[in-house]
Amino acid sequence: SIGDYAFYGCTRLQRIELPMHLKTLGTGAFCASGLCSVRIPGSVREISRMAFYGCSSLEEVQLQDGTEIIGERAFAGCRQLKAVRIPSSVRLIRREAFDQNCELWLLSPETVVER
């Protein structure tokens, strides 16, 4: 597991490879870090509250099938984030999970995007 606020404010942290067996992302685990992209393995059932809050450089999030809950304000304030594919395993997106992301597209298996 990655504990609460483990990488809070680590602005030099741009990339991280999360292990495939990871179970828990603590509250605010990467809050206000310098991450540019992240791949969250399906073994993480819940993305905790504020896990990536305020990651202003975060451009890409890859959610793997298996994730079920996206926590409150998990990706809020990630202003560079443009699109996130929501896997069919997600059953709950909590309040303000993607708040303050004006240009964000949430793509789910039921979504049809026309150009």
C-alpha cells in the first residue's frame, strides 16, 4: 500500500510505476505532486479521497479494469488532464472526483464520442 500523503508536494516526482499487486492508495497519496502520467492497476479497488488532488502537471491517467470506486476529489484540480477512460468495473464516482477540470472528457464503455 501507499500511505496517506506519502508523496504529498513532491513536485519533482514526474513518473511512477505502481506495482501490479498494489491494493491501497492512501488519502492524498500523490496530492500536489509533479506526476505527468500514472497507470493505476486493477488491484487498486478504490482510488482514495484526494489521491491525486492538485496534480497540475498530470496529463494522462490509465485506469485498469478492476477499479471500482473513484474517491471524492481524487483527480480534482488536475488541470492538464483532458480525457480519462472509465473501465466498466467502476461502479461509483464520488462527489467532485474530477472537479476543476474544465476540459476533461470522461469516457466510459457506454459513451459514444463523435467528431
